[in-house]
Amino acid sequence: MDFNETAALDAVVASFEGTSDPRLKEILQVTTRHLHALVRELRPTQTEWQQAIDFLTAVGHTCDDTRQEFVLLSDVFGVSMLVETINGDEHGTEGTVLGPFHMTESPRRELGGSIDLMGGSTPCLVTGAVVDDAGRPLAGATIDIWQCSVDGFYDVQEPEKQPPGNGRGLFTTDEQGRFWFRTVVPSHYPIPTDGPVGDLLGASGRHPFRPAHIHVIAEAAGYRPVTTHLFVADSAYIDSDAVFAVKKSLIVDFTEIDDPAGFEHYGMTGPFRHAHFDIRLGREGGPQ
Ligand code: BEZ
Ligand code: FE
């Protein structure tokens, strides 16, 4: 081959022609086309290309059993959300990123139980139901919940302060598909910035914050599970999530209830915040 910009592309694409798995062949050839297009457009110097290699090497070196810097990189480029959205079920509640903090098993709790093991903050009651694509309740569905504290830290980030399982709970819906549990309103918080992805955000003048949210994985036999969030409506950064994970349908009012009739109605003993959110699941094998 006489090397020039287009001949190089054609030669590399052709080199993958014998890949026996058709999907892998497509992935390799499309990746080649886009990589070559990126380099032809950017025309990096040797030094810049080495910087790119060094950056990706640093991303790799930052990964270990509990830290996944490549996922974080995919998050801040909006690619995690793109993959999530491409694979979403249009008959179910919209999904968002899983994030890195679903790393321990949530303790099983009774409906109405509290996932706040710290106390001392305004309580919050979350109520809702898991329903099918026609709005029919799904009894026996599970919802796995995890969230950070009022100060913006997950239990695993503050093992000396928070008991394990704080902010986490696994609940099973009742006969009418309902769930309810007590918690506190989580805070907005920064994604990890002590690695190369943090350097990238810093260099581009981007903030690292995520708006306040509660993570949910909802599952029911025969239905497609959903991994999603409830976003706190009035949270800081609701319009500029560092990982682009906010969808309008997932923003929920956490209403302040401060009248005694309200306390009584919900079985609470004083002022609290109330959020209500129904989760819809599409049928397994059903239309997408
Ligand atoms: C989270 O919500 O836990 C999260 C998601 C993406 C990156 C970092 C944190
Ligand atoms: Fe989170």
C-alpha cells in the first residue's frame, strides 16, 4: 500500500474483513472509520498523540476493584447516558446511569422502614407503586434504593461516620404494587475528581456536581428491570448534571409537609418532605 490518508483507512477496514463474528467485524470497522476521521480532523502533533495515550494510561491506572475511571470518563462524555437511552424501554420508566456506588448489597427492609440510620435531619417519606405498561400494579416487585446523605456522601465513602447500609434498602411491593419508605433528602455532590477525569473537568472549566437524587433499580418477574433515579426538583445543578443523566420525567417534587393533618395522614410525627413516584416496567419480550 502506498500510504496516504484514505488508503490507510481502506487498508485497515479491509484488514478486519475476515472477522468471523459479524457484530465484532462491524464494531472494529466502524471504530476504525471514526478513529481515522477524528485524527484527520484534529491533525494532532506527535506530542499531542502521546498526551492522549498518557491520559488513557492514567485512566487505566486509576481503576481498581472499587474505582472505575473508564466508566467515569464515559459518564462525563455523556456516552453512558447515550447507551442507556439507546437501550431504554419506551414502555417503561426512563433509565439513567447506574453510577459507581451500587457496590454493596442493600439490606432488605420492611415497607415503611427507614434507610436513614443517622437521624438528626428532617425526615422524608417516599411513596409510589411499581406498575406495568397498562398501569396495573405489580405485587412482589423489588426496588433497590441507594442514596447519599444530607452532606452528599454515600456510606462507603465515610465508613468511619456512616454505618454500612445507611441510605440503602431493598423493598418488596405489597399486593397493590405499592412501596413506601422513610429517608432524608439527599444532597447534590461531586463525582470523584482526584483522578484524570477530574483533571479533564478542571482543564475544561466544568464543575463536577450531580444534582440530588435517589437511585432505584426496579425488578419484577416477567418484566424488564429499570435502573433509574428520582431527582430532587429544586436541587442545585438540576440543569447541569456532570454526567448528563437528568430526564424531565424523573424530576420529583419533595414537598414540605408542615401541617399536623398532613403528619397524621401519612403516619408521621412532625414536619417532613414527601416524594411520590410510580415506576413503570415494560414486559419481558414485549414490544420495545
Ligand atoms: C452516582 O450517581 O452515584 C454517580 C454516577 C456517575 C458518576 C459518579 C457518580
Ligand atoms: Fe448517585
